[in-house]
Amino acid sequence: MDALKVVSFLHRRADFSQTRFSEYWRTTHKEHALKLVEAGFFRGYIQNHALDWQPEAPATEH
């Protein structure tokens, strides 16, 4: 069987903080997705979450 990998990028609702949005996807959405895995619609399910990370500012020369 050929495999297909699907990647989606989502915008969170304005009333969801980053923490609340990630928690929803780690719990509620995961439970729904795993039911589809168990039913044979997907072979697996992997989540990737955005990190609250800011790159360091580049050093300036004096």
C-alpha cells in the first residue's frame, strides 16, 4: 500500500491562547484522530506543536 503524509498548518482562534490551543490538540483532537486510526482510516497520527521561541537578535558590530 502506498503511503501519503498530510501536513496541515492551522490558525488558532483569537480567544485561544497558545497554551490552550496546544492542550486542545494534545487531548480532545487527539482522541478523535485516534478513533480514525483504530477504524483503519489512517495508519498513524503524529502531532507537531509550535514552540514559544524567539530567535536571538543578531550581534551588531561596534
